Amino acid sequence: AKGGKKLLMKAKKKETFGNLRRWWTYVNTANTFIQARKAYEATTRGGGGSQSNNAKGGKKNNKANKKEGKKQKGKDVGNFDIPLKGAEVGKVVTRFPPEPSGYMHIGHAKAVLLNDYFAKEWKGKCLLRFDDTNPEKEKQEFVDNIMKDLKTLGIKHEPPTTTSDHFDDILKYAKMFIEKDYAYVDDTDVDTMRQQRMDGIESTSRSLPRDEHLRRWAEMVKGSEYGQKCVLRAKISMTHKNKCMRDPAMYRCKVGKLHHKTGDKYKVYPTYDFACPIVDSVEGVTHALRTTEYKDRDEQYKWFISKLGIRPVEIWSYSRLNMRYTVLSKRKLKWFVEEKRVDGWNDPRFPTVQGVMRRGLTVQALRQFILSMGASVNENMMSWDKVWAMNRGIIDPIAHRFLAVDATEKCPLILTNFNEDTPDSVGGKTSKQNQLHPKDKSIGFKTTPLHEQIWLEMNDAKIIQEGEEITLTRWGNCVIDRIEKDANGTPSKVTGKLHLTGGFKGTKNKLTWVAARPEEDMKCVDVVAVEFDQLITKPKLDDGDELMDYLNNNTRAESRLIGEPGLRNVTVGQIIQLERRGFYRCDENNCSNGGAIVLFNIPTGRAKSMSSVGNKIDSTKKR
């Protein structure tokens, strides 16, 4: 409807209709909506269901898609109008092949969301296959947590398979390669082999008779002492311009390490580069989405399929996700865990899916961020600010609001007219009802305790003046009568009178506070507010950089607060806002046992914090 379109345009141009704008942003990233929109556009343009690079209709549709992409420019939805060669509606099969050697991080999230997106876009399916070809690194723990993360992300995949399901067949293919003179067994030491590949020098093993290679292969399969010195290599070309084609490894011995699924059944394991094209073809994958770092190895992928004579698979490359001040190498992440620089793979300083969720990132924001990048091949260094800004837009309209002050740096304010029954006071009332969200009554209400003595932030007590009228957040105005100070000039006690008929607009200082009530159900709760910083101090680690040279040794800071008793009802995982401090995710709540509630600060993507109170981590540094 034209009226609805005008309303949306008005909401986009002006900072109005906040809920409408947030709804529109959400809908624009929902797969169901995107599919419906494209289906409608295809019918209005006369588009078809099958895409072919050679068909005239396909070329017309691609041109139309490019024009549509230009129209979409500026929205937080990336360009997905890419030519999947040979794609047909209902027949596209993608796959997500994680190695179970660590927890999923946001780079893996991008991979699976893209595979999931194109499978749904073409009404096909997305396979989940664990690439378990290295028993030295893999654990069932990692398999279980990857499955958990996929569920968190809302990925609906086919029943999971593993590369190890195909080990017997891959072994037969390897032997066939030797018999057809497509591969040979090399006993050259690792350093010499590496140098020969760089220099384009053939190994002396390369020209040995086929029977000798079969004998060596048998030794490898047995895992004998000699077999462990050998590597099965593809016989391609040692002078190829693409060094990935210089007789790459196909199989290596791995003896003494139990495979998490097959135990000690196998002594040899295929490389990812050999196993992947085989299993992709056998399992029916039509389109393998790979990051551009694999670009040089795509030729190798196709060579293996060609020599095996199995069904070919189309490859589409997309850019790898790179984040500023972030380590995404699983080897480096494992080091942080093993050296106890973090509390585990789900540490909120980690870029793992569980880590960022524990920090307070919502699934909706993560999906929105990934989809905003589209399927481009252009490499970009992304900033966390964008992620957290998207997240703020999602949590701001729903996060419950609470009050808290510093437990160690606070100052009492005595309200001398608290018990007076006048319009400016409360007549000694012990509590009042406040909205959990000041802009949305439907979210509910909380009971805020009142008392003649309340606590202020010490930093606030230092800036107010005698005779000044201030606003007490979610209560009303107060006129400061007297400020007592100690020998060092620090406020020790403030006295004032409530002035609830006063207007908020005329006050300069609007302060947070909590009531000093002694009753068990009304007294303040202990709060541990935790802030985090990046684990490294350099935006991007270059080749040759030593991780140890760029470690940040100040990545966690805790503040002790006292908060209003409504915090007792906050559940683990719930996102709230401590007014003037920021958004937080509840990581623990031990209030019912007399302990504290532990809150993790959630970044907002802004250069400055919400106020001057409390932030111990420097949030003004570039991210």
C-alpha cells in the first residue's frame, strides 16, 4: 500500500517510529521474507526458477539482479545476487564441513549462515559434515558444542555425517591412485620435501616402480615404523606455477592417537584436500562454498575429482571474515585456553559463538551482521562496533531498566521531608511502582523501594552544589540543602528535600540512586559488574607477528555495586540495563543464596560509555 510505503520512508529519514524501524530491519534480514520478496520480483520481471550462465533468460535475470542490488545499496542487507552456476530450484545442496578441533567462532557462523541461506533460497538442503581427519586435534566435546551452536543459530540441517564415515572408500581411492600412477609414496623428510616443493624439485621417490609404492603404502596402512616416515602424494607436477599443485600430500600416518569416533581402527588419515572433494561428490553436494583462502587449492580439488571420475561439484568463493583486534585461528584460541588466559572456549572475550552470546550478543544481531556482508569475495576488516550497534538496536526496546550505585564509592543523601504528606513528598511511603521500561508499559512494572536515606554515586555527590535542584531517576526532583565534607574535601553526607512537583527539564544533573532500606526483601543486592576488553592490542596480526608481543594484559575489570532489589528476579542469560552505566547480560544470580548477581557489560558500538560512572575499561580506543 502506498500509505505504508510513505510511512516507512518517513521512519527511515527521521528518528521517529523507532519500533517500526527496528521491525523493518528485522524483517529485511529474515530468510522467509527475502525468499518471498525475490519470488514476487521474479514473477513481476518474468523470471524463471533455474539459473544458467549460458541461457539468455539467465543473463537477463542477472542484469535485473544487479540493478536490484544497486537499489538495495545503503541497507543492512548484503548482496546475495551471485551466479550459482547450474543452480536449479529444489536441487541445490550446500554443506557446512567444520573440523571438530575447537568451538565454532563467528567466522564459522558466517560460513554456515551463507550455506544455509543459499540452500533455503533455492529450496534445497544444507548438509552438516564433520571433517574428522585429524585425531590429534579433534574431540567429541567439540562435536557436541558445534551441534549446540548450530541449534542456537537456528540452523536446520540434514542429519550430520562425518568424513570418517567414508574412510574405507577413501582408502580404496588412494590405492587406486597408486595403481594408476596418479600418486606415489614419499619417504623424504618434511623439511627437504617442503624445500623441494618451493624450488620445484622432484623427489627421488617419484620415479620408483609402482610395486614399490604399493609396498610402502601397505607399510603406511599398518602404521609401521617405516610407514610413519612416509607420505602419500599426488603425482601432478613439481614445476606447476600454482604451488598447491606441486604433488600435494594425500595421506599421512597418525599412530598413537585415538580417533574420537573410530578409535584405533586406522593408522593413516586422508588430508582435507583429498577427502573433501570425494565426500562432497559422494554425498551429493552441488555447490561447495569456500573462503577465498582456498582459491589456489580449487584447481587441486577439481584435479582429484577429474582423476577419480566422480560427479563434479561447483565451487563458489566468498570472503573470509576478519575482525579488528580479534584472533580467529583455532590454534591461537586453543593457546589462550591452555594457558588459562581465558576461562574456556565460551569466555566472553572469545570470538566463539558461545563467547559472544555470553557477552550479550543476540542471535538476531549476529545473523543481521553476517547477512549485511552478503556473499562478496572482497576482503574487509570488520569492526566490532557495527556488530554491537546492531545488537543495541535489538536489546534497547526490550531490556528491563534497573538502578545501581558503586558499593565502595557512595555517599548518603538524607531526605528531611520524606515523611511529610505533601505534594512534594511521599508521606513516608516505603515503595513505588515503576515501569521496567520507561517507553513501554506492556513490558511490566517493578517495585522500587523508597527511604529517607538513599545512596548516591560519590562522583555525583562531588559535582552537585548546595541550593541546586537535581532529579532522582525514576522518582522526582530534590533540592540540595547541605553538603558535608571530610578533611580531604570529599562529600561525606548530603542533606536535601524532595520536590516532586518540580520539572525534570530544568535540572542539570539527573542522578541514579538506591534506597538504604534494612528489610530483607527491600534491601539492596550485591552486584558484580564485569567489563571486558580485546585480547590483543593490534588491529590485525600480520605474517611473522608473534602473538606474545601483542597480548593485552588488562582484559577484565570488576566493579562492586549495590542495586535495587528487583535485580533478584533477573534470570541467567537475561539482558538488562543499569541506568547510566550500560547494558548487561546476567551470567550468574546468587541473590537467593545471599550472594551477588554477576553482570557482563555489553558493548554498544559507541565511542563513549553512557556516562562518567563506573567504566574501568577504556572504551574510547579504536576498535
